[in-house]
Amino acid sequence: MAGPLSGIRVLDLSRILAGPWATQCLADLGADVIKVERPGVGDDTRTWGPPFFEDVYADGGQTAAYYMSANRNKRSIAIDITGIEGQAVIRRIAQESDIVVENFKVGGLEKYGLDYKSLSKINPGLIYCSITGFGQTGPYSERPGYDFLVQGLGGMMSITGERDDLPGGGPQKTGIATADIFTGLYGAIGILAALQHRHKTGEGQHIDMSLLDTQVSVMGNQALGYIVSGNEPKRMGNAHISIVPYQAFASRDGHVILAIGNDGQFVRFCKAAGEHGLAVDERFKTNPDRVKNRTALIPIIEDIMIGRTTDEWISLLEEHNVPGGPINGMKRVFDDVQVQARGLAQEIVRNGEAPMPTIANPIKFSKTEIEYRLAPPKLGEHTDAVLEEVLKLSPAERAALVQKLNNHGGI
């Protein structure tokens, strides 16, 4: 069954993570995503390893897990856009596309005639999404932007990490590139909204996505809490600024997360722990009380939690309907029966070669099921097919053009 975006063509001029994450979302939804890569080199993340998934191809090639994570369900064409022939091919593909996604520096594609203003003249219905560190306007617009820098600049690291007065305290980035991934997701949302606008009006448009804009936006309650109160939120490790107890505690053999979000859950936790007195203690009866008296309550709970193993606590908490869970490494994640039941580990087979692992898209449709139809492609694997299908070139024309497309230097 075709995906909901079947029939939509995406010209992907992006690389690394934010752009490829957005286009992979569209590809999972059924769009035909044509990824343009530099001849002989490709997307930088092809070599961002180890780990590599080796011997996946019959020719003994390999590809980095990083590249695999953001480039399934796409077709790769090898075109040097610095050459006249390459620019002409990209313009012709753009003329036959619905969407362009790029993450070059501001103005970087204008000199090639591949910017929104140039391409919208030949395709007025084109939806063109630009992803940069700081957006197309403002005093920082010319700066290069990277996830790590933006996590610091946008406030994420000011609230992530252990308290400064504790061992290991200080600012930390998140364990994944959250600014990049969130920007990719918001970019995909913006593109889908622009498709609906075009459906109603026939108009294309330019979407200006910024890592910094996205990072500030997803600060959510922490950012708005500052605006409302004027108080800077602090790093609190695994604790929650507004809910207690809502953090990780050491067990006899590991750690357990307690995520107690209301007073009823706290009462049930006290019953499970055999500490009925805590539930009626005036200092701890309501969540505002517990937040106010955090420094008194947390040491008590620490002493309680250390008395059982993690598995014992998980079983007991589940029995009493108290939100809690372990802190899993990746092995335990993929061994988890819920993760397995939801099919989050998938494989994509390519032409009888070794199946490539992938992580499932989390969207579950009742009608238009997501298909893992294309493994992350070899560099330039689909150049000939795209030239034939989109540009309608003969075999001789394609062979001559491919030679020209590979004759120039890198991007």
C-alpha cells in the first residue's frame, strides 16, 4: 500500500543530520526522495564511524551507522553542483519536484542558481526548505551552526547535567543531537503544512528553519517558566524542577526511575514501600509541599530505594500502579518485550545482499503503513535511474552526462 506522500518528489540537497532527518521522515511517509551527493565522497556521515555496517554490499563496501540512521528510503545520485552541467541537472530535477530541502550556509546556493528565488521561477509551486544554524535573517545568520554550539547558546546545557555542587556537576549536552533532530522534525512538519497550503492555493513557499529557533522553542516549560517568573532554571541532574519525587534513585544493584506525577501516585508508592507515614506527613501530602520540602523527602526515599533490587522495585511499582522503570542500556532496550512488540528494530533487504538494520519510524498508521522499502543507498546508486526517469534521457545521453557530472571538484 502506497504511503500518504506517494507521488510527492523531494530533491534533497542536505547532508549530515537535520536535513537528512527531515527528508527521511518524508521518505518514510512514501515520498520519492532523491538525495544529491558529492561524487566520490558523498554525505560526510558516510565515514562517521566506527561503527560501520561492513560487507553489506556484494562489492564488499561499508557504510557508517550514523549515515544509515538518517538516509533510508532514499535514492542517491552523484552530482557535483559546482559544475555547469550539475547545476543544469539539479534545476531540471527541481522543475519536476514538489519539495527541495537544503542546509547550505545562507546564500550558499545563490551563486549556483539553486536558491529559492531562482528555482521558484521555473517551478512556482515548489516548497523550498532551508535549514541553517541561525536562520536567513538576524546578526548571526552568516555564522556556521552546529548542534553542540546551539545546545549551549539556546539554553539546553544550562538545565542539563548534575548540579554544580555535586560530583560531576556542570553543563552537559544531551546524548543525541537534539537540536538537529528537532529541527528536522519541525522542518518536516512545516513542509507538510506548506503542501496543504499549496493544495488549497497552488502556491509554493520558502521555509526558513533554524537550529537556534528550534532549540529555544523546545525549551518549553523551562523557557516559559523563566519568562513568567524571571528566575533562571537550574541544572538539577535527574530531578524535576516542579514535581517531586520525579528522578532516578539508586537501588541495591542499579537505578530506578520514579515518575510520580500526582498525589494519588505518591500515596500508592508509600503503600508499596511500606512507609504509610510518609503519605500523611504534612510536609509531603501535596506536590507543592513535596517540592517545597524536597531536601527533607529525597534522602528518605533514597534510603528506601536502596533496600531492593531494580527488578524487585519494578515489579512492586507495577503491582501498585506507580510509574517507575529502569535505566536501560541499548541491549536491554532492544531486549524489552514492549520494544519488540512494537517492532522498533527492523531490517531492510537489498537485492539479496545482507539485510541492513534500521530503527522503525514511530508513527503507526491504521491505513497507510510505513514501508522500509529502500536501504540507505550506495553513493550514486540511482544516478542513472533518476536521469532516465526524471530527465527522460537515452542510455547514450545518460552515459555522456554522468561522465560530465563527475569531472569537477567537490562542493
